[in-house]
Amino acid sequence: MISSGDLVTRKSYQHDIIFRVKSEKGPLLKLMGEHVRLEADAPLDDLEKVTGAEYHRRKSEVDEKEAYSYRLFRQDYRLLKEKREAEAGSGYTSNKETNYFQIPPRILHIDGDPLFLKKCIALYEQLGLQVHGQYLHEKEMPNQVLSLIEKVHPEIVVLTGHDSYSKAKGTIRELESYRHSKYFVEAVRNIRRKYPNFDQMVVFAGACQSHFESIIRAGANFASSPARVNIHAIDPVYVAARVAYTSFMDHINIWEVIRNTISGEDGLGGIETKGLLRIGMPYTENQTEETEEI
């Protein structure tokens, strides 16, 4: 017996991805990727339950990849911090230590998966970033994204959830061949109608196998998935964090953004974008820093 909430793999795909059963209605069961942002349908006879031992084995592999991505980001953060400190003190000729404060941007993260959203919020907080998280089904994002932006006033907007490409629906170039890409495209287009400046409102959009080119053309700074591969649950966080910790005086090297992600350049891409971090001085004892040490 397989029921809602069970962890399963698909026999027809050589058990490559662990899914959680979301719905049992109809001849096909709806599946959500347990570690990747992929949504799929499969018949009951194609599914096999995942044993506890197998789940923990695969989870340890995912945990290692996440830890490696975090170490990469932390190294980059140290380099960015050293650069900021050098620039902050460059105008002073005295030996007095220069103290500064930093104001990172606010982030609005809209996610079509409540479990992934919770995991992403925890990582944002670990990285010392101010974020407002909102669970929305991908279909609801185009209609509700602007009202959420007006409420939160973010400088970075992340639109993600689940997606997938289906050969049965059409070619890889056709937007209708994708489960949720059209909703990401429409939501991004709505944002750009009101906030056309790419360097004042930075947008990431997409999930597993999403139609990268259409999302970028709609106005996203960063999107998935150039090679139509699966992207990891926390990859959008690292994209947003890199933008958040890069000075508004600097352009972001796209490769330096995606090198911290688990999916890499096959899963994520983007366009030239400025950072959004601002620094000020002097720092006084009465001030509370927006961010903590990573």
C-alpha cells in the first residue's frame, strides 16, 4: 500500500529521485521531489516505497552537498567582507580602527512548497539575512506577487516551487510543455511592469526543469533551468544571498553566484546585475547590526 505522505521512487526512472506522495486521486499519483524542486505524476505500479536505510543513505549524500555549498558561500562572504573593510578604511590616514555597519536588502521568498520554504527560511536566518517567506501555489503567484511586494517592500524577490518538462505536451521550446513555468513567467512579467529597474528589484524565478529562456525574457535577473535539469531545494537561497552581500557599487559575476549552488550552471543562470548591500559609518555602540557573523 502506498498512501499520501509516503516516500517513493519511480521504477521507470531507475529510482533516481526520492519523491513524497502528495495526492492519490485519479489513475496517476502526484509526486513532489523530497530534495529537488520537481513535480511529477506516476501510476501506482511504477512506484516503490523507500526503506528507512535507503532514505538515510541518500539524505547523507544531500547533506554533504549542502554543507559543501555553505562552505563555498562562507568563503566568498569572507572575501566580500575583507573587500568592504578595505574600502571603508581607504579614506582614512589615521591609525584609528574604522568601524562600519551594513544594511542588506530585504528578501521576499515565495515558495510553492511549504516544507522547502521552511528549510529556505532557516538558511536565510543562518546567513544573517532579513526575509519574509510566503507559501503560495505556483498558479497563484502571478495574481498575488504585487500585493506581497507592496506589503513587504523587498529589494530581492524569489519565486520558486515545483516544475517539470513533459515530452508528451510538446517540444522543449514550447512553454506549454512545462507544468508551472508559465506562472513563473507571468509573475515576473507583472513585477517588471511596475518595477522595471533590474538593479533596484532583483528577481529569481524558476524550479526544476523550468523554461529558463522565457523566464529571463520576462524580466528575471536569475532563473532556472538552462539545461532543464533538476535544481536543489536551497539553490535559490544562495543566489539571493550572493546578491544581498555584494555591494551596490559592484557588478555580480554570474559564475561566482552559481558556483555556490548545488545545481551549477546547468541548473541556474542569469544576467549582469548589481549587488544590493550598502555600508555606512561610523558604527556606534547604540546600533544593532542587521547581520550576524556567518
